[in-house]
Amino acid sequence: MTDTMSPPEPTGAAPSPAPRPAPHAARSVLRAELRRGSVPWTGPVVALAVLVPMVNKADEWQGSWGETQGLLHSAATLIAGPLAAAAGCWQGGREHRRRTAGLWLSVPRGRPAQLVMAALPVALWAAVGYLVALAGVSAATWPYTGAGGPSAAVAVTDLCALVSLTFVGFVVGRVCRWRLTAPVLAAAGYVGLGAPSYLSSGARFLNPAQQFELHGTVPVWWFAPVMVLWVGGLALAPVLGYAARRRYLALVPLAVAASVAPLIVGTGEGLFRDDPVAARLVCGDTVPQICVGGLDGPLLPRATEALSGMLSRLEGVPGAPVRYVDPAVRPGADESALPSLTRGWSVVRNEFPDPVDYAAQTVWQLTARDCPASLEQNDPAGARRMWETDDAVAGYLADRDEAFPDPPHPARLTAMPDAERKVWLGRFLASRGSCDPQKVPAL
């Protein structure tokens, strides 16, 4: 009979090493962890934490990529970030709550691999939640915007911040066994991420939740990689310090983060530059031309419609502007500035809430004079007559029958014969920008 038993190992031979888990086994564990316990709830919680404030303030951002991503950045880092850290913390304390921490020490997988396999599902769900919110908000903004789009650099840094906060929260949960650690960490994270925004120094830009002015600006080309090195290095240090066998390796990501910090602080507000798309004019085919900034192209028909009454009153007037341009562009001698389309009274989904007010602001840009305060002291009667004439012209052009306490009144312009009124308005426009009351024609 053939002996099928294995020969005994030689006495004193070294024991064979424990087999490494197969790659497919690691994938199976990851898939199981993605569906276990409270982990899957991380995605919906992060998505709702971003979407709820966005929906509540839709009138403030829907129509501008800059406003959209600015508020999205704020919600993702300041609200969803602490919640992601709390979710990671709760996952990290799971073995303490189940009293199975000692059992994990007996498995063949190393401590770093155990940490990654336990924390990665929470981080992945946090990332999915953010990406779902980003896609939904972008889809809601897209129909109302023209050139440009969401900044990939800002989206990458926000995503890195969420994942990093999740891993840091996991380590805190592993170290601290208190059951209330997760909610306390969320509250502390909210305060810790919000407080640096009130600083005035360049150090505030080290905060991943720092608020940016993204309307008309874009980050510099190296913004994303440098911020990822900074935020990721700070997050990787405690992970290595807790899980690595050689804990001094935690100094490596700390050194990387410290090497890029001076660049961020020194650049400060220079991290964002003017968006070249915003400086590009989009002009209509009317006479005179209406030209808005490149980011406000979809608003051009609404702006033209709002100004139609004013333009008809100026038709045929000598010296009237031949073009009305975006305020970001310095108007020429025969041009006039438009009011901002996406600030102040706000444009909602390409609709002006008050077209009459928009026309009035355009008229004010046309008739305003930047005169010193001493003018009224030196020539009070002349200054008063000049201001009242300016107000009368503004009321006529904006079609607002203002109740002036003293003449002249816009009704005087309305009562003039058309030819006489055009000549008088031409003389008035010739005095535009002058602070000499004698150059302003009497009404």
C-alpha cells in the first residue's frame, strides 16, 4: 500500500511563514466591508450634507460656475468634512465596541493592511457621496451658464480633504475608546475648520476649508498637487504613526507637508488668478452694442431686453455711447459701463429679478460724476443745479418718474420736442465726467 502521508519536517526546522491573503480574498473582504453596518450610510450622509445647503441657497449659485463651486466647496469641507471624520471615527472604534480588538491581532494580515481594509470602505463611500453631489449640482447649473465650467482642481482638493479626514477620524476612533468620540470629533472638526477663515494672514490658506472667491477667478496650475501634498501628508502621518511597524516613517509625509506649506502661505491670495474667460467679451448685434463678460454670455438677451427702453430714448442723440461693456473692462471714451450681472441684486437662472433696476443702474453708470466734496462748499448753487439735472436725466432715461422736491423734473425732458431733446441730451452727455457746473446745460 502506497504511503500518501507527507514526511515529517526535520527537527529544528523554521516554521513556514503564514500564507499571504490572495488578492481576490482582499477584494472579497473589501466588498463585504462596503456593505456592512453603518459604512454604506456614509455616502448618503455626505451627499445630503452637501446638497441640503445647496438646495436651500439655489438662488445664490444656480447660474454661475464660480458661485456654484464656491458654495459647494464650503459645504463639502466645512459640513461634510467633519461628518466624514465622525464616520471614520465610528468605524475605527468598531472593534473596541465589539470587544474583538485582540482577535484582529491574530490574523495574518499586517496592521497597515488591516487599517486600510477597515477605513477604505468609509473613505470610498464619502468620496461617492461627494461625487454624486458634485454631479447633481453641476447638472443643475449647466443649463444656465455659458463658457467655463467647474474647476477640477478645487474638486480634487475637496475630495482629498474628505478622504483624508475620514482616515484621520478612523485613527482617532482606534486610539480613543470613548463612545462619544465620533460626535465630539465632528463638532471639534467644524470649529477647527471654520476658525482659520477669520485669520488675515496667508496661513489661513493652509486650511482645506478656506473660503475662496471663485467667480471670475481660477486656481493656479499647481494648486491641486500642492494642496493634495499638504492635506494628504498631514493625514498620512497619524496613519503611519499608528499602523506602521517603523513609526518613524510618519516623519516622511510630515516633511513633505512642511516643504509645501511655505509655498501656500507665501502665495496667499495669489493662489487664484483672474479667469481669462471672464475678460473675454460676448457682444450682441444691436446698435449700440451690449457686451457682457464671457461668463455671463447667457444673460446677454436679458440685459439687452432690460436696456431696450433706455437705448430707444438715446437713439439719435449725438455723443451717446456706441457700446456698453462689462464692468471688468475699462470703458473707452465713447463707451459706458454696465452694472455687474451676477452680483448685488443677483440673477436667478438667467432671469433678472428687477429689470427696471438693472436699467436704472446702467443709467447711473452713464450719468454719475466722481466729484470732490469741496465742490458743494465752493459753489453750492451750481452743484445743486448740476446734481438735480443729473437726477432728471437719470429719471427720464430709466423711465422712472421720481418725485423730485424741486425742479428740474424728468417731465421737462418728456415735454420737449424730440429734436430739441436730442440736442439737449447731446450737450448733457458732452459734459459727462465733468465737475464744472457751468459745463452742464440748464434744463
